[in-house]
Amino acid sequence: QRILRLAEMCRRLETEEEKVLPFYPSSLAEWEQQKVRSVLEETASEPLARAMKDYVGLERFWQRFNKAKLEEKGLERARAALADRNQELRGLLQQYLAGATINQKVPKDPQPL
């Protein structure tokens, strides 16, 4: 109940994009979605399945949680790629500066006429 109440409080902080399209589209085919709906509509025979019916309201929470986790992982990968690229560029810059320093130390021969 606390999570649901907090979700309602956070609803007003959502961006317009999140309100209109809060989740990624389903990757299931239409017939797979129909099969899932039919399974969810069936009367549960096992105690665990009956208990899960009480937590249907948390489905939106878990969708948002999973979306946030996916975005977090994507950002971590992007950051790692940028860090690698940064190291590569630093190495190239060091090579360039080392080459420029060597060229300045080498005395230039006077140009013969």
C-alpha cells in the first residue's frame, strides 16, 4: 500500500512523455499477448497464484522499476564507452605532444643556397 501511495504522489512529477507513453511497447506478438491475457483471466488454483492476484496493482510499479533499471544499465555502458574513448584520446594527445617536443629539440640545419 505504501508503494502504491508513493506512486500516486510521484505521478504529478512525471514528464509529459512519461504520462503519454510511460513504457516501451511490448515485444510480444499479438497472439502471445492474447495468450497472456487469457492466462491472467483464468481462476487460479494454486495458493501462490491466488496470492499474486493481490499484487496486480504493483504491475505498473515493476514496469517503471524495470524501465529505470534498463536506462541505468544503458547509461552505465555509455559512460564506460565514453571513458574508454577519453583514455584513447588522452593517449593520442600525449603522443602528439611528445612528438612536438622532440621536433623542437632537434636543431634545424641552416638551409644551403
